[in-house]
Amino acid sequence: MPTVAAPQSPADDPGDPRHPAAAAARADGLAALDRVVTDCRACPRLVEWREETARTKRRAYQDWDYWARPIPGFGPPDAPLVLVGLAPAAHGANRTGRIFTGDPSGDLLYAALHALGLANRPESVRHGDGLELYGVRITDPVRCAPPDNKPSTAERDTCRPWITRELQLLRPTVRTVVALGGFAWQALLPVIADAGWQVPRPRPAFGHAASAVLPAHDGGPPLRLYGCYHVSPRNTNTGRLTTGMLHALLRDAARSAGLSPR
């Protein structure tokens, strides 16, 4: 009698919508999590878009071999400060393979981190280019580039296990999280609760320089949450977010995490 193969588990099928939850849960460290997230294909619309932009490309990047996969977090595994954005840009991180890299938002953010002594250089070109962050990790609640930079609620929720597991693995060292924009703030609140901290009722409202201290369920160190306007050209070109405002907020957040920014 022929042998019948056992059915795959959700964790073994990157295209299954249950894959992120199953695969993230079994990652025993950030390096393992960063490897497995790049294989995810759980959101068909996002997979189609990230791969379509890699095929058509932008004229300025015709000689690039686009990354065109989910983007892992970036930064040391013992970071006390975590910055959280929205999602990769189609011709930014989706091209370069590193979060907040290859677009004006990333240019501003990494220059600010360097100015504060939290990065070894002011520019980020692509993954593997030698950039290092000091005490800071950067991540997104949605790991694939969405059309019009607008992931759906279902896509955000399907992707949530990746960042939840990331914060769980960072719990021994993380003390402060900065939400870059209202989307990140709203996406983070259930993640923070699932990762082991208490979110008050009513939930804290987003605003630039808004902050909240969230106690740990197990009596461990609390987590401080800061809000920051997103570093998008829309905000910076209109003056809603200035370089000075960004530096001041990141400096305060870094100090609250126990770092010593300039």
C-alpha cells in the first residue's frame, strides 16, 4: 500500500493565512524570526503587489534586483528602544531589503539616529551595506509593501503575529517603543497587550509626543510608549514634523530607554 504523506501544518505553508501565527510562535530568537518572515505569502494582494512592483520597477531603479519579499526588523536583538512604522514602501524597502531604506522617510529617520549617536552612519542604502544601529531596533506591523501604502485591516491582523513575537523576544531588554504615525500606534496596542504589558482603558490616544507607561503583567519592567508623527514627506514637507521635533522626540525616547543620545 502506498504511503500517504501527512498533511502540512499551517507553519509549513507560507501561503496559508495561519502561517504567520504558527511560524512566529516557534521562532526561538530574533534571527530565526527574521529568517522565516521573509518567506511569508499569507496575504495574496500584498504578494501580488510587491512582486509586480519588482517586475515593473521605477525608471530610476531599472538596474536593481528588487528584494520583493517581506521585510524583517532591523537592529540589535537586545535593543532597549524600538521604532515602529507602517509598512515597507514599494520602491523603498521592497527594493532594498531593509526597513525604512531607499525612500525619503528612511533618509530622514537614519540621519536623525546618526545625529543622536544611535547609528554609525547617516544613510541607509540596502541590506548588508554596513549600517549599524546602537540600542535601537526598527520594525513594522505590516511586512509587505501595500498598494497606495494602505494595508487592509485583515492584512494588518494576519501580519500581527510577526511583530508580537518580535516584542516578546525583546522583552528582556526593551523599555521604550515609538509609534511612527497613528497607524502604528493603533496596530501596536493589541500587540503590546499580547506581548505581556497592560494597556489601560480607555486606550491612550495618539498624538505627537503623546506617551503612556504600560505595566508588565508579570511585574517586570514597564514599557513606555511614545507617539511621533510619521516621517513621511507629506508631514515633513508641510512642516507638521520638523527635523527638530523628530530629534527631540527620539532623544527623549532614547533617554527613557536608558540610552545616552547626543
